Amino acid sequence: MSEPPSPGIHVVTDSFADISAIIDGIVHVHASCILDDGTLATFLPPLSHSQLYQWWDQRVSEIGRGERQIIVSLSNVKDRTTEKDVSAPWNDEGRTWPVTRSTSSSIDQASPAPGTANSTETELEVSGVVSLATPFSQTGPFRGLVEKLFVSPLHRRRGIAKQMMAKLESVAMGLGRWSLMLDTVVGLEAERVYPRLGYEKVGFVKEYGYSPVDGRLVDEVWFWKDLRKMKRLEL
Ligand SMILES: CC(C)(COP(=O)(O)OP(=O)(O)OC[C@H]1O[C@@H](n2cnc3c(N)ncnc32)[C@H](O)[C@@H]1OP(=O)(O)O)[C@@H](O)C(=O)NCCC(=O)NCCS
């Protein structure tokens, strides 16, 4: 059954209402993290909306095969944390930040039921995403790779990354994937964020990938957490 969109942290499933709008939102957040933050995230500018969309569509199809989990955060447009005019990645092509709509009753239990005279619509947008790759492995069925942690520049510094990672850890434990690894470019903000989330720095890989900023080779730093032994994030 289709679930109506509501603000909060969600595990993406086949039953998501309007999955194409969710993917579109994810694609915009992904692109902005590449263009505005210099994140090493598979693609280099100039970014193609259709290429990123197709890529995420394939990642979503991995959910059904048990190879991946995707956690998404939906937020009210009115709750944006920045007053800055952060332009959408494909603004020049006429694509603004994608917005989906939700009825008030799915947000606030005290509100009137949808379809009633007093029900109202709320504008929601994808404010963050993170994914857990759970590849087949007989030698390491307990390992998971945390990939593509992105928070929209419109919704930073209010705990969305932390909440999504808490959900991811809970999902990972449920799947028996207790050894999590993740990586980021040396010197980016995320290098300071992962220790705050309880991840231990394990080492560096020199010249790991091409920077989207200037095409130069940049170094990557890897983190790790054993969810059985190290403090897990709380939902
Ligand atoms: C890194 C990123 C995901 C953080 O998202 P966020 O929702 O703003 O983070 P949160 O509000 O959940 O903060 C989590 C913790 O990190 C800290 N933190 C967040 N941004 C920080 C920054 N720029 N510098 C230092 N600490 C920071 C917070 O204070 C918090 O710690 P606390 O709970 O001890 O106070 C976001 O800035 C982002 O998407 N950056 C670009 C993409 C990227 O680098 N992704 C990761 C690698 S692929």
C-alpha cells in the first residue's frame, strides 16, 4: 500500500508514494553536495539530471534484491535552516528545488483528517539521504558500507545527518550488518562530522579520486564503527 509522504526519517521501500518525486529530491541534494561542497560522489560536473536520476533509480532497484537500504529525510519547506538563496543545481534549466505535498493529518495527529473541510496541504522536500550497501559476501555478511550521506544545504545543522545515521544503524543491526565503513575527502566538513557520530578514523588512501572542484586527485579518509561494541546513535 502507498504511504503518504510525511516529515521525518523514512526507510525507502517499494510502497513509497510517488517514488519518482523522492528520487528527484535525492538527485538535487546529491548534485548540490558535489557542486557546492566539493564532495567526491561518483559524478563530475557538468552534472546531468537524467544521468543522476538513472543512477539513483538503479540504487532503489537494489533495495528489492536485498543489496541496499536507503534512508531519506523529508522536511517542511518552511523549516529551511538558511535564509540564503541557495540556487538549485539545475536552476538554469528551469528546475527548482523539487517539492512534494502532504495533507496535514499525516503530519500532526491533532490536525483534521485528510479530505475534511479543514485539512491543509504542506509542502515537503527531501532534506537528506544516506544509503547502506549490503553486498553478498560469505566471508563478511556482517559488513555494510555507508554511502552517499548528503544533507540539503537548505536544512543543515539541525541533526538530520545524525537522525538518518541513527536510523541506518538500527536498520543495519537488524540485518546483522554490524561492521560499518564509510569515507570522505580529507579536509571536508564531513571529516569533522563522522567522529561526532562515533566513527573511528582508520586511515587514509592517497589520490583516491578526482575532485569535482578542480579535477585534481584528492586523498580520502576512512572511518569505521563496530555496532556491537561501540556506542550506537539513538533514534
Ligand atoms: C556532513 C553533513 C552530512 C552534515 O549534515 P548535518 O545534518 O548538517 O549534520 P548534523 O546537524 O546532524 O550534525 C551532526 C554532528 O556533526 C556536527 N557538525 C555538523 N556540521 C559540522 C561542520 N560543518 N563542522 C563541524 N561539525 C559539524 C554537529 O554539531 C553534530 O555534532 P553534535 O551532535 O556533537 O553537536 C552535511 O554538511 C553535508 O551534506 N555535507 C556535504 C556532503 C558530505 O560531505 N557528505 C559526507 C561525505 S560523502
